[in-house]
Amino acid sequence: PPSPSHTMPGAWRSLLLCFQLLDWRAAVGQLEAEDFATLKDEGLELLQHRSRVVPAGRTYDSCDDPKTFVWLSDAHIDPYYGSDLQQCNRLDTAETSKNPLGTITCDPPLSLLQSTAQAAARASGDAEFLLFTGDFVRHRQDYMPDPYGNVTSIVAQVSEIFSATFPAFAAGQVNMVAGTLGNDDSPLNYGLNITTANRTNPWLSNVADELARSMTMNDSTAEMYSYGGYFEKTVGGLTFLSLNTIIYSRFHTPLSDPLPPDPFNQFRWLRERLEEAAREHRKVWIVGHISPGMETYGYTDLWFPEYAQRYSDIVSDSGLSSWVAAQLFGHVHADEFRLLGPADSGPILLTGAISPVYRCQPSFRRVEYCASSGHLLNYQVFWANLTENSTDLQWELGYDLLDSYPTLQKTGLTQAAFADLSKTLASGGEEWSTYVRWYKTRYENDLMKCDVDSNATARQCCIRTYICALRIASREKWEACAGNCLTKKLMDSEDPQDPVLQEDEGYYAAKRRAHWQRVLSHKQEALTH
């Protein structure tokens, strides 16, 4: 194996080849299962060492003080997994009970988070801190016996696992950025009362108390968090601005008419914090749960257009944009990025999920950054194959960003670099194939439809509809971007009369079905000409 002091990009490939060989030897009986697990853990431990050798010609990411952090998202823990009260009403309890670590298409039990956190601790033993971008709690939380008490308890349990697995992060000033609220982290899906005029919000105060008690948030941060669910945290040499994005979602409830221009005064706060960072020549990282732009499951807007524009106006400000190092979000349960800002700003990255509910394998990220400059350097994705009757997951390195996407090796990791990657993906070559494979973390997914029984024209149109969603901030503009790659007929895709009252899973499933009816109808037309 490579020396720990030389974990350069080529070393990732060497480790992957070693893991593949170990998998083969285990399969043919030449390696005992215990030895296989030990050797794979030793391979993961090599990844703890943060020093990197920058290949010739790639000087942009050379850094005297490279560091790492762990990024987890969308745990969606279900304390009733395996019982009649489980979130997963698609399957009966006999099916879920035989899978103690979780089942694809279902929110998981606490044991999957424990496995994930332990693997993250092994793979990133020298990490400076932990980032969690929301959704502690299962879907359909209002179907639990005591939604208020149950959600509070789950937030506490997840937080306690973070503190127990990463005890060094829970000490002193608390090296965790773990208060970002997901849409399921309240008693009602997307529910939060807007209490801008009040000093504190009752639900946010309740969550803050649990985060502080479990030592995933210090008292001073909890006090600020209790007002609007947002906060600033400096950790590991980085400044994080954690946003409450639930209030901008098209599904937020209770719905205000008209929409308040700046709920909880968060936009004003964001601008003030970025202006101060610009004066001090200091990079900041923006994190939240729901990103602006579109989602690519049903191809719908994630935020109200008014709020998306307000956010864009701030982070695209010519005096502020270059001080945004990165924008990190969860929610979509997919490995993606968005192109919604100027070329010099940090990329918008969306991470995969721990929960396999939306047909993905569980994953987490190890993020590399430069402490002195605040720049994003690279990241690695780790994953496990959750199969039927899994009792012990084998976590392994999935891919290294710069190794897997040569296009990103040309410049630093900015919006401009990911804009170049989107052009490469649009060509449908090897990097597109890599992207499709990891879009849902090595699980069969919608983007694979583009490569099934397509001629060149139909395939390019299928890819184009997806790439447009990365680049476009609204559904209306996306329709124009996709152009004649969609059939004009909307099928049965019209919005429900009041989408806020619909379960989001059902709403998005209907939109997804309608989207692919349009894409595949066009594809069929192309195949017959």
C-alpha cells in the first residue's frame, strides 16, 4: 500500500484496486471474512492522513495547511422501523425486520447511523470537525404517536451518536456544525411558524436545548439559533453560515399570503456577515438543507422564486461572491451540484444521504480544505452496499472528486470549474458515465434512462434536460432551456391545487412520472425518425 505520507490521487486508485482484489479473494474463499474486514479497515485508515502531493501542473490546490472535515446528511432515523408504526408503509414489517441496518426505499433504524458514524470516524480520524446538513428525523413524522415528543427524541438520539462517536468534537467549544434543520425536523413536514417579531421561536428553542444538552452545539450558538434557526460558527479555521432554508421552501407551512420579504431577518443577516467577511478578506462557507434551484427527481422548484432571487442577489453581489468558498446542501438524496452564481464564487454542492429511502446507497463525505485560504480542495465519497439481510456493512472509498473528474483538475474548485464540468457531462462521455453511477450512490437511477435504447439525438436530449436543471434556477426557465427536448403535452403533471397540503413524496413522485413521460415520449419520437 502507499505510504501514509503520500496519499496522492493515484493512491486512491491503488486502494480501490486492492479492495477489488480483496473482494475477489473473499468471494473465492481464499480470504477469511474476518481478515477481509480487517484489511479493508486498514485501507480506510490510510485515508486519515491529510497530507497530499500535488501532481505536476496542478499548483492551484497546493496548501501548507490542508485539513479535513466529515460531512453527513439526511439520516432520517425511524425509531419505529420494523414495527407497525414504521415510516415505510410500502413494505410489511416482516420485510423490514429481516434487514436490521435498513432497507432500500425505507427510512432506517438508528443502527444505520451508528454504522455510518463509525465508518466516518475510521476514514477521517484526523478530521477537524463534523458537518451535518439536516433531516435528523424520518419522513411522515406526523404519523408517529407523539410527533412533538418523538421528533425531539430523535434529534437528541442522533446528536448523542455524533457526540459519542466523535468525542473530541463535543469537547470545549464544540467542533460540530450540526444544527441545520431539515424539512422533517419538526412535528409537521416543512412546518415552522414565522416569529420574526419575537425574541425566540418555541420549536427552535426546543431543538437548541437538545443540541446543547448533547454537546453538538455550544450555549452561545444555541442562544442565537433559538431566534431563527440560523447561526455562524468558526471551526477548523473556517467560518460557516448555517441557514434555515425550510422557510424558503415551496412546501413551507403555514403558508403566508403575501410572503414575508425576509422571514427571521435571515437575508439581512446573511448580507451583513458576508460584508464583514469581505472587509476582513476572509472566506466563508454557506450551508443549509434545501438548496435554491430545481430538484431533479420531479424537476420542480425547491424555493419560492422570490426567495431564490433574494438569495442570488446577495451571493452574486460583485463585492461578496468571491468570498463564498462553497455552498453545501443536502435534501435531494443525490450526489449533484448546481450552477447558480458568478464564476468566482464557491460551488453549490449537494450530497448523498444516509437514508436509503429514495433508492440510494448510504454515503458520507470527507472534505479537504485549506485552513489558511479557506478554499475547498477536494472531497472523497464513502459508501456501503446495503443488501437484503445486511448485518454488518462494509464501508469503502467510492470515489475521489479530482481523480474521477479530470475536467476539475484544470482550475480551483469554483463555480467556473463546475460550469466546465457541466459542459463535459453534456457531451455524454466517460465523466457522464461516472456521474450517472454516483448520482444515487451506485444504485439504479433515472439518469440511466438516457442510455437505454437511444440513438445519438435522443440520448443527447435526455442528458440536456438534466444539465439544464443544474444551470437553471426556476421551472419556467428550465422549460425554455430544455426546449424541443420535451413533448409539449404536460400529461398529468399539473400541480395539485394546494401542494402544501400534499405529502411531498407523493407530489414529487407524480412530477417525476410526468417528467419522464415527456422525455421518453420525445425520445420515442426521435427513435422513429
